[in-house]
Amino acid sequence: MDYMIMLAQLLLSLSFLVAVHELGHLIAAKYFGMRVEQFSIGFPPKIWSFKKGETEYAISAIPLGGYVKISGMIDESLDTETMKLPPQPWEFRSKPAWQRLIVMLGGITVNVVVGVLIFIGLTFAFGDTYWLKDEINKHGGLMVGPVGESIGLKTGDKIVKINGKDFQYFQDIIKPETLLGSNAYYTVERDGKLIDINIPPDFIQKFNRKENAINFVFYRFPSLVGRVQKESVADKVGLQPNDLVVEINGQEIKYHDQVSPTLKAFTGDTLTFAVIRDGKRIDFKEYFKGQTALGFYAGESKDYLKDAEVSIKYGFIESIPLGTKKAFTTLRTQIIAFGKVISGVLSPQESLSGPLGIAQAFGAEWDWERFWQLTGVLSLVLAFMNLLPIPALDGGHVMFLSYEIISRRKPSDKFLETAQKVGMVFLLALMVFIFANDIIKAFS
């Protein structure tokens, strides 16, 4: 069932984005008087269609794309027979180069606009929620997982600066623009001293896996009992939800991250520990030989760090510049990350995700905020990737049309046909690599 929800979100998001992308081409083509033969969401075989005017609108079986068939254009259909006939006034090839360029940029433009609108809508609907860095530092600093330890961070560290500059919110620590920065580093307060911790250039690719992002850093919190595991030590002695663990084997426990190391270090037979329940201390003594855990999940304290959380709501007018800035910051981050993949700083295997990886990002629960957040990001990524100067992508057509406008010489139909074939082979090979990479990562 979890995979069905992931798949449903992926297909809905991609179908929406493909539809608006191809709609951008269709609107521009029709505006300049070009004949649009077919508008399809998905690739053949065709499932359902209807015809309105000169255009057939179709939904096809393979949902990972779509296309608009414009008369007189060398595209993925490779309809070379039509190109042998004399040009007609309504055909793509008969129109001025600047009009053809606008048509090819139509899909990219719409994807950018849609991405910006989604971010504006999210900003207006949900606002922003931040955690104040100074408040978190007052309450014991950071709980550091294995990923954070791999770069030299330690539990209890207080990050006070990023790249030598003060910052306000905890989320700034893990922003992609922080992790992708050149020569990036944290300044950490540890045992009263300031230490610089360098962020490796390829560090962000560790966050492609959700569990690694969780195991980086988090704020410290008290060891409040949540759900108790059956037949565990906690179950046996009768620990209850909202019990606060304050002592284990004579050692004071202030934070939940102290529980596991303290228990693992215990070598005796009988363990003593204490909790606060309804304002009263309760002491326990239990046989613990061969055990490494009490057997409870951490509970959530609604009052802890309540002064650290800042929720901001925006009016619609305020949301426009804020949402637009978020969208273009996201786009800039994707471009920087792509540049690092091309330059070899980031591994393509770790950094690139296909349908399986994207589906996992949507998650097993249907969360509309997360759905539209990812759809907004994907819309901007789709715009950028389509602008790459690769034949068979919009960017390939833009490249050849730009050459035509500048040189005033049109590439031959034979050259364009060959370039289209080469581009399609390259894209198919890239899709095979991405699919295989997704499968390897899913089972590794």
C-alpha cells in the first residue's frame, strides 16, 4: 500500500508537470499559426483521446513524459516523410526563426512560471516555521548522528556561525546552499572553545538518502518516554508514556541522547534508574545483564523549546516576492549541484535520482504540503534540464535556432534529423543509467 501511495503521487505530479510543459509549446505554436497535430500526456500506446479542431488530445500508457506534435518540425516522431514535401504556411519550418525559438522556449517558460506560482502558493498557505539557533544552543546544543560525526561534529556542539557569519535559524545549518558552498565550514563552540569544522565539497550527496539526513544533526531533548516496547525492561517495570528519565546507574540524564551510551557502557548485573512521573521521583532496580536498552521510544514534549519555534504567516502580497525568491533559490541550488556533478565533485551515482528515488521522496503518506513542495522543485528542475543543449530536448532546438538567428543560416534537415537521433540515443542511455542506479540504491 505504501508503494501505491508513492506511485500515485509520482504519477500525478509528473502528469501535471508534463501537461503544463507541453501546454506551453501548444499555446505558443497556435498563437503563431502553426498546426498542432497531437497533444499527448505520456508516450504511446494511446489509451484515450479526442479531437478538437486540428489537434488530437491524448492520454498514453507510458506516463514518464509527453509531447506535442507540431506540423513541419523534426522532433522525437522523426516524421521524415513529411519533411520531404514542400513547406506549408502553417508548418513550424515555415515560420521565422524567432517564432520557432519562442515555441521551443514555451514549455520551459511555463514550467518556471508554474514552479514560482507553487512556491508562492505554499508560502501563502503554510507560511514558514523556524527554530531559533540561540534557543537551541541554550538547551544543550546539537544531538549529532553518524553523518555529522563523519565530518567532526560531536553531540553537545553549538554551531554559532556558518562560513564565518552569524545566522538566526537552525534550518540554515542544513540548507542546500550551505552544504553546496565552496570552502564551506561551521564554527562550533565546544567546551568553551571555538572550532572550525569544514564541510566536504561532496557532503550534500549524503543527504540523498532520507535516513542520512535524519542522522546528521538535531536539537537535543529530554528523555521523555513515548511508546513502550512489549516484553522489554521498560514494560516489565511499568514505565508509562510521559515518564521523564532523569538518572541511570547514578548518572544524571538531561537529554535522550545520553540514555543509549550510558546503558551500553553498563557492565553490571542490576541496573538502577529513576523517572519523574506527575512531579514525583520513582526509582527502579532491575536485572539488566545482557541488555543494551530499556525498550521505549522517545516521546514528544510540547513545552520543551517552545520559545525556540517561530511560525510566520504571510499575506498574499507578501507571499509573492518571498515565494519567488524561494523558487529561484531552489533553481540556483539545482544548477550549482548539476555543475558539481559535471565537474566530478559530486558522484552521479549518488546525486542523480530517477522515478524510484523521486517516488520515495514523496513518502508513503499523502501530505499535500510535501506533494506541492516536491512538485514545485520538479517543475523548476524540469525547466532547467530541458534547457540543456542536448538534441531531442528543447534546449537542443534552442541551440540550433540560436545559431540560425545569429548566423542567418539554417542547419539542413538531414543534420537536424541526425542530431535528433543522436540526442534520443543519449537520453535513452541516460534513462537506463538512472533507472539502474535507482534500483541499485534501493537494494543497497
